[in-house]
Amino acid sequence: MAKLLISNNIRRLRFNHGEITQQQLADRVEVSRQTIIAIEKGNYAPSLELAFRLALVFEVSLEAVFFVEKSTP
Amino acid sequence: MSYQEKRNLVNLISAVLITTVYSVLMSQRYPQSDPYSREVFQFWGAFFLILIPVSIIARIVIYIIFHILNYIATREEDAPITDERDDLIELRAGRFSRYVFWIGVMLAMGSLVMELSPATMFIILICTGVVSEIVSEVSQIYFYRRGF
């Protein structure tokens, strides 16, 4: 099965939401700052629940936060 | 270096340090009698039973010292919350650790099959415990650094 490369717009969304810091976002979704850093870098694919929590903080749809960049065979 | 990585490093050092110091101290009490005697098996029984509370107490003390030093260095009072990523990393590292532990148990049993002394078997078990813990902590540091 091809592996999906999931990317995200969190950095841009943080900027659009008053340049909230990674720590502030981490506090809002109740994870550590390290987890936000890992998600932003694309090093960690969050659970569906955390993905929805992030979308709720930014008041956008899930697809506006996460998207599939490409799939590798 | 993140708090989690520092914590793993402290766990790694304390695991090696506690077991080494404890083993050195206890080896001085090793009975100089027949390797299959009752005294030798009592010694090994006591070795493992005493190691557990000693290890727990030493780790609590080391963790308190680590927390104080970390506060002095970073001025962060509270440890970061543990989230889903921490749990996943711990689970994956635990899996590697279990593989190593089972290999060690097999080696220990193999030593008995090869008619080596019971002391060899117990020493392999102790080393297995330490190595599996090292693998767990190193794996966690690796996953925190590389991403997960």
C-alpha cells in the first residue's frame, strides 16, 4: 500500500491567528510544545482527535489544516 | 535538548549506575561455596528482591535531583504534559526493549542447557535487564530526535 505523505498548514494558520506561539497552540490543544513542533515539521502525524482539535482552534475544516502532499509507492 | 530527551538520558544513566553500584556492593557478599549450594541460590534470590526497592528509591532521589537541576537551568517549574506522541514513542521503545529482554532470557536459559553455572544465568539476566532498559531509553531519545 502506498504511504501517504501528510503535510499541514499549521505555521501559516498560526500566523493568520494573531501569530500565536507554538506553546500557546500546544496549551489550547493540550499537548506538549515538542508535539506541535514535530507536527509542523511533518515528523509526526497526529491522531484524528488531535487533528480535529487543531482544526477547531483555527476554526477551519480538517482539510484546511492537513492535506496529502503525495503518496509514495 | 527537550525535557523528554533529558529525562530519558537521566533514566539511562541511573539504570546503568544503580545496577552497577548495587552489583559491585553485592558481589562482595557472594558466598564462597559450591555454585549449586542453597546459599548461592539464596544470595541470588535476595539480590533480585533487594534490587527492586533499592532501584525505586534511588530513581525517586535521582528524579528529584534532576527536576531541581532542570528548574535551576530552565526556570520551568512543571514538567511538560505527557501526550499521545509521548505514549506512542514509549510504546514503540517498549517493544524494542521487550525483544532484547526475551533474547536475554533465551540466552540465560541457553546457558543452563550448556551446563554453565547458575551464577552465569543470573548474571545474563541482570545484564539483560540493563541492556533492555538502555535500548528503551536510547530508542525513545532516537524517536524524539528523528521524529515519529
